[in-house]
Amino acid sequence: MVRWEPGGRSRLQTAAVELFLAQGFEQTTAAQIAESAGLTERTFFRHFTDKREVLFEGQEHFQQVFVDGAAGPPRGEAPLVLVSAALARAADLFPQERREGARLRQRVIAANPALQERELLKLAGVAAALAAALRERGVHEPSATLAAESGLTVFTVAFGQWLAEGEERPLEQVVGAVLAELTTLARPGGNA
Amino acid sequence: MVRWEPGGRSRLQTAAVELFLAQGFEQTTAAQIAESAGLTERTFFRHFTDKREVLFEGQEHFQQVFVDGAAGPPRGEAPLVLVSAALARAADLFPQERREGARLRQRVIAANPALQERELLKLAGVAAALAAALRERGVHEPSATLAAESGLTVFTVAFGQWLAEGEERPLEQVVGAVLAELTTLARPGGNA
DNA sequence: GTCTATAGTGCGATAGAC
DNA sequence: GTCTATCGCACTATAGAC
């Protein structure tokens, strides 16, 4: 006989999304989530430093994919080429099967400013890591930061479109379209 | 005889910055700030919905300056021209005299992730409002969002540079330089 | 202005896995 | 023995309700 069931962490995450969807983030207490997963409140906070964090697992991996992706193209390529490569790798993380789950998660976040704050902080972290990767490839400031932030902007815009009702294209294709739009826009006289 | 000194709100803000600098954000309680301003904790939370908010006064005005700035150029101009106009107006909000105060505030924010989250949310709000203003001027999605987000990125990068040790140029000039860098970036083969 | 729920922390105890 | 996941209890501060 086991003292506790395995996978406490993922049970907490699943329970959290369900409860947040059913009754809202603020109306759901950490104790409720824990109970719903067969654990105690104290254990919830052992796994997640705060209540919001339960929705943001896997961010380190997401970030690393961007960083590694930027290391793909040969040295000397333009910053946006490196960013484009990173975006392609990041898009691979979200195949069709993940679309519906992503929609649920996004709905929870959209309904609560505190969760939006956390998401923005995570994205800013990815952008900072990507900028550092670009600097390692010889891109100077402020270009590195501009390119990295632009890349994350492209990703989030594309991701939102990917989650939209009726959107059928794979994420990589949407990312490509948005990136093309950005370069058009930034070219002097672009997209009047 | 007055029942209470005037300017409670700004006294709270001043006290908050001083205490946050001296002992850190988390180590400072709302009660301490209130006491330091000769008020009660309850009054603090009457003025500011949460502890972080005491550092983010005046955001509505900041946002409105961006929106109004984008309404300046004649209709039919390219999105980045509208954004450039908005950036110029926003830069005017920060003359030389505000540089030192801005440095202190930025130091407090840089030292605490919770404050960074709030700042990012505020900036996202400005970007969303600017994007809406661009759409009103006939810019379609996703260009409106891309242009607006890029504008805010340019502003924050420039603002950071403006606060750097040894930087002497006025903010508007730094903004112009960073914006020029962004357009260079998007040119094919640009800025390798 | 008071009262209260909840987030989040610190510390110690327990129990299984290795 | 060590390591790790769990629980239990006491505690503070935030923030909202009354």
C-alpha cells in the first residue's frame, strides 16, 4: 500500500484548471484545489510558490526552445532570421492536438488580470533569454532586444489567432504570416 | 483647523518609494507606509486597490497621450508614422527634471518581480489602447497590434537607455534612435 | 473603523524509497 | 542512513466585506 498516489503535481494542475473554469480564479482557494487532488493546502504551496504558478508549468522548456532555435542558423545571419528560426521551433511545440487544451487555459487567463500579469512576466523572461542568445550570436544592443521582443510579439499575436474560432491553419503557418506582416510594417513606408 | 493634512495620496506615494528603496518592497507593509504618511492602513487601501498600485499612478494619462498622439498625423499615413507621432508625445512627458526620480522608481521595480508584473500589465494596456486607436485610423489587424506593441517596445528600450548612467540625450532623441534601429532590423539582411 | 478570509511562510514530524 | 513528498500547526500581511 502506498502512502500517497503518484503524480500529485499534475493532479493539482488538472484540478486547478477545472475549478478555475467552473468558478473563476479568485473564487477558487488553494485549499479547494488541493482537496480536489486529494492533498492538503500546504502541499499545494510546496509544488507551486503561488496560486497562479499552477497554470505556468513548462515555461523553462518553452524558453529553452526559443534559445536553442536561435542557435540554428549559421553565424552572420540577420537578427530576424535567427528570430524566425526560433519562432518555427516554438510553433512546433503546439501541434493540432494541443489547440483545444490551449483554448481552455487561455480562457482562464483572459478572465483574470492577475493571471495576465504572470503570463506577461513569463513572456518577458523568454524575450530576455532570446535577446541574450542573439547577443551571443553577435547581435548588438538595442537590436538584440528589439528583435527578441518583436519575435515574442509575433508569437503571441499568432498564438491568439491560432486559438480563434474557425482558424484551421497550423501554428507555424500563422506565425509565418504574422512575421511577414511585421517586416512589411517596419519597412519605411510599409503598409499604409 | 483642518481634520487632516491635504495630499494624503501623494504623501503615501512618496513614503512608499522611500521605504521600498530603504528596506525592499516585500519587507515594507502597507501599515508602515500609511504610518509614515500619518494615515492608517485602511486609508492606504482606500487610495490604492493593492500595495503595488501605489507606484503606478498616472497610467491613464500616459495611455491617453499615446492615443492622442496617434491621432495627430493626417489620415492615410503608414502605421509606423502614427506610432512615431505617439512616441514623440509620450517622450515629452519625461523632461530632464524627471530623470532622477524615474531612476529611483525604476530601481524599485527592477528589484521585485511582482512590481515588474504590474508594470508589464500597464504597458500591455497602453499597447492595447494604442492598437485600438490605430484601428480607428483604418489600420487592420494584425498590423495594428504589431505596430502598437512594437511602439511600446521601442519606448521601453529607449526609456531604459535614457535612465542609464552617463546617458545625456533627451528621451525624444533616444526614442528616435531606437525607432530607426527597428526599421533597419526589418530590412532584408538588415543589421547582421 | 472593525472583522475576517485567504495567500503564503516557517518549522517540525512522519513515512516511504533508495 | 539520506532524500523526498506529505501533513499539521502557528503565524503574518493583504485585501475585501461588513
